[in-house]
Amino acid sequence: MADTVKVQSIDDQYMAKMKKKRIITNSIILSLCLILAFVIILLACLRIDLKPRFDNNPEYVDITVDGKTDVISFSKGDERYDEFMAIYNSALSTSILSSIFTGNVYGYNIEYVGTGASDTSERFYESYSNGSGYGISSALSSRLGSNYVHFRFTEDQSIYHSNGTVLDGRYSDNAIFYKDVYFTISSDENSTEVTYYFGVMDYGNYPTMVKITVEAQSYSLYDYAMEL
């Protein structure tokens, strides 16, 4: 009888020990799940800016939709300017969680288009003289398509890498500048790519193109322009 009681006592102790171990294990698993859920929610709420870095907001905004010759234009101080920039800033941002899957969390790459001033096939402006550019070249027009936005600046602007450093020219250590940038917008709600084209003074006496592409949805900008 004593041996039986002793065996039962050992079994009870073993079962109690296993139960305690399971409770501790389950508590650890539950804690890890709660932490993971909190991190996922946090990453889904926190947003990052996908836009290429500008020195400031443009003084003027021109919008072309469906290739129409009647350009929609407004400037700083206009109510529509503020509305557009609010939609633009919202459209060109995303949650950190989404950016991890699209690769945007790693920033953007800057690409020179063409070989330089002598490369007329990739010029930015239709004409350029006395330090001012006019119109868009056929090369740029074919890249932009029918729907695009033109940001116009009155002062020279620097181009920045996604890490915040200033972009230097290909043929010198001098920073390059621009006053005009065009970027594509899409009439397709499912489109997830926006491409920027900058007209920069990089080499010689004629602006060339610099290109930056980001993964973002721009349909809201197209939709806004269509309602004007």
C-alpha cells in the first residue's frame, strides 16, 4: 500500500511539473504572439514617404490628363494647389509594412537617361537658351505618355539620394540642379509605379534627363484632375 501511495505521489509531482511547464510555454508563446501582433499593427500604421527628396514644394503645378492641350495649372496660395499637394503627399506614401514587401523601404535609385548634352535623343526640353528651357522634348513626351504632372520651381533645386546626400554630376563633383520635374500619373487604379524625370545641368550647356522610379499609386491624382 505504501509503495502504491509513493508511486502515485511521484506521478502527481511529475504531472504537476509538466502542467507548470506547459503553462510557462503557453505563456511565452502567447506573449510572443502579442508582441508580433503589436509590431505588425505598428508597421501597418507608421508610414514612410516615397517621394524623391525636393528642397521644397514647387511654386507651380501643371497637370495634363488624357493628352489634352488644356493644361490644368495652379500655384502656391491657391486652394486647388493645397488640395492637390495633400492628395499627392498621401498618394506618395505607404505603410512601412507594405514598403517591406515592395522594396520601397530601401529607398530609390537615381538613373541618368542618355549620355549627356550631346545625346539629343534624350534631351529634356524642346528648346533651351540663355539658361531657360521651354516645352518638353519628343523623347520626354514619349516617356510621359498622356497623363503627367509638371512641377515648376523658381529657384534651383538639388536632387537627393534616398539617404539624404546630394546627387553630384557624372563628370564632376559639383552638385547638379534642376527647375523642372515631370512625373507620370495613371488612369489605371491598379498601377503601382510613378516615374519622375528631372531636367538637370550635368555636362555641357544643355540639360539632360535624370530618372527616379518609385512603387506608388497615382490614380488619386488622375481622379482629382478629372474632377476639375
